[in-house]
Amino acid sequence: MAATAAIPWRDYLGVCKLKVVALIVFTALVGMFLAVPGMVPWQPLVFGTLGIGMAAASAAAINHVVDRQVDARMSRTASRPVASGHLTGRNCLAFALTLGALAMWILVQFVNPLTAALTFASLIGYAVIYTLYLKRATPQNIVIGGAAGAAPPVLGWTAVTGHIDPNALLLFLIIFVWTPPHFWALAIHRRHEYAKVDIPMLPVTHGVDFTRLQVLLYTVLLVVVTVMPYATRMSGLVYLVGAMALGIGFLYHAWTLMSDDSGKQAMKTFGYSIIYLMALFAFLLIDHYMLIHLPI
């Protein structure tokens, strides 16, 4: 009996970018919990999380297909399933479209049409507008394309409430401003690879010194923006103290990056930026439930 070829599950999981999806889902979950004073109803919690996560994985898989030739020429991405030939572009695209279609069906059937529409727009924004066009068209690609990555808290909020709330847009703004210093720190470290494949990332087109300055300026703006949940009484003192402590840490990394010629600080800044966002949203969540139980 001929052996049946095993389905390459690891490769399919690999194109989903599960670490990125986990961060997306976490920020969406925080949006859900901040939208209500108590526990999130089980249906939007379960099906909203599932649909948003599947849509994010679909967008990531499409990115693998579109960027397969570029990925194959960069050391950081050469081992990706499609770039390395472990998974065909056709199979990956079919997988991505199936995931995306299932995500939309789940959101429409079990959550609400607005969340489905916004999630679809986010998917298209990243997988098509950013990956196919912006990434190769302008050094401001990550700034403009960052709108898609900043959407998850809004998606989580609308999954619970069925409408877009100003506080949800404030969460969107935080991630939108966080994205450039987060990604440009990585781009500084990988600038030679981006130059090799003709992708106009900011350190390639405008130089490292200019990009370092932009990282610092955006970090200053980020610290200002993160005060807004407290200023609008969306969050309380616990969040503010946490946000300021995290912001000082980010400013330290951005300032240190300004005078670093070894190349090591860029990745330290990139790594800290991920911890920063997770911790910031954790403080939002902790503060939210502390405020609920504080006497008025």
C-alpha cells in the first residue's frame, strides 16, 4: 500500500504568523472587555475572537504568497513555507481564502455584520493595499498601512456592542502611532536586506539617522497619545502609572537608538515595543475592572 502524503500542518500554521495573530487577538479581546462593565457575553467573546483571529491568519497567509519571491531573497524570511518551497503558493492561497471566508461567515452569523465588514476591510487593507501596493510604493508604507494593524481593538469593541465607539477609536490611535517606531526599529536592523530586494523602507530611502529620529519623535507622540484614555476618563490612575512607566522605557530605548552604531539597539527597541504594547493593553484591562469595583 502506497504511503499517503502527510498534510504539512506545520507549514500551514507557519504561514498564519501565529505570534502576530496572538497579539492581534489579545488587543481585540481587550477591546471586547473594555466595551462592557462586566463579563463579555459568551457568543461575541468566542465567535468574535475566532473570526478575528482567522481573518488575521488569512491576511498573513496571503502575505506569504504575495511576498514569496522577496522572502526567498531575505535571510530573515527565506525559510518561510512558501518562500522555501515547502508549500506551494496555490495551496497557500486556497488555504488563506478558505480561512478568510470562514471568518466572515462566523462573524456575520454569530457576531454582527458591522464587525464582519470592518474585519474584511482590515484584511484587505493589510493583504492587498499594504502588501501589494504600499509596501513597494512609498517609505511611508508602514504609517499608512498601519491602519489595518490598528483595527483589532475596534473589531473587538464592535463585536460586543454592534457600533463604533470613540473610546474604541482611541485604542485604534494608540496602535496606529505605536506601529511606526515598532517596525522602523526592525527596518533599521534589516535595512540591507530591504535594499537588496528594492523595498523602500524608510532607512533605505532616507538613511538610518533620519529613521532613528522618526522613531524617537513617534515615541514621544505615542507617550502623549497614551495619556488620552486617562484624560477622557476612559481609564484611571492604575493605567496612567503603568502607561507612563512603559512610555519612559520606550523613550529610553528610542533615545539610546539615536547614538547606537553597533546595530544591537535596533532589535532591543523592536523587542521592547512588543512587550510595551502587550503590557499597555494589560494595564487598560486591569484598570478597567478595578474602576468597576471602586466605590463612587
